[in-house]
Amino acid sequence: MKLFRSLFSAPGCDSSTPQASTPEGSVHQAPPGVCVGESSALPEGGRLHARLEGRYVTVLRLDGKLSCIDSVCFHAGGPLGIGDIEDVNGHKCLVCPWHFYKIDVDTGDKYYQGVEFQNGKMVPGEWKSNGVRQRVHPVAEADGKIYVDAVKGGGGVAKVDSDNYACDASCGERVLHAPPAKAGKNRLHSVGGDGRAVTC
Ligand code: FES
């Protein structure tokens, strides 16, 4: 079985106009976008990688919620889509393997930890956002299939930094062909306000 999902080869998808059936048998229009795979291919904690009109995207299911984000990191084109998952004060983030930037999978915000001074010493402070640096995309599920409505840059769409690397094949292909992350294999750990991993 292929270890990735691409626009025209996703198992369970066809390239015709997407439609979905209701349990009653009537047919309705499927969610906007392109089918990237079957729901069964994306268990809790798993991810799917796809290439949509040249753009590499990663779909994740975390705590039952779907997210879709550009696979290639805005910072220097790293393979963000295969990064560990980390919880930053309740925000699920991908951690880029190259320089460990933490990117919110739901909003595309890039987080950093501020510093504070206590008794003349510099200590880790609160986590803050540098703003949206990675583009996220609408994703929906219907009739056992997952659809991504990839946002294209340009036109009237405000630019996001990750647009610069969105179609970069050097790391995009690496992410696309990565072995599927098995449920439970994601490293999921929380980072407290003091910056230390929660160890309990
Ligand atoms: S490439 Fe530098 S943090 Fe991702």
C-alpha cells in the first residue's frame, strides 16, 4: 500500500466531482475541495500527506479534530509535516525537525517562549505568538472520506510566509513519502508556562 496520499491516487477517492451519500441513500454535494483519502486511513493521532496542485499539505486528527496545514516549514523549507506533536498551553503544535519551531496546527501561529527576570535572573516566561506564519486549510469529513479545500496564495488572498515553500519538492516529497505516523506513535507532551516538559 502506498504510504502517502496524492491528488489523484488517494485510495477511496475518485477524480470526478466529489459527492457523498447520506445514510438514507440520497446524494448530496460533498464538502468543497479534493478527497485526500478515506477516514479509516486517518485514525486518532494519525496524519495524511497530500500534494494538491503542487502544494504539499498535512492532515492530522488530534483529539478527534481534523486540521490541515502546509507540510513545508515557512522558516527555511524544513519537513514540518513529519515533526513531533507538542501541546503548547492547550494548542496542538507541529515541531519542525530542523530548528524546532512550534507551529499551531489549527491556526498556523508560530509560538515562542518569552523570558522574564526574577530576582535578577532570567527565567523562561510565557508562550507568545509571532503571528500566523504557516498556512492552514479548510478540511472536512463526509461519507467516510476526507476533503481538503486547499487555499492558494495570490489573487485577493493575503500572503502567508509558508506560501514561499508550499510547493518546494525537496522537503515536500520527503514528507509526502514518509511512513504513516501510527496512532499512539506521535510524541505528545505538554509544555508548561515555565517551558519545561510536564513529566508527571
Ligand atoms: S525550517 Fe527552521 S524551524 Fe522549520
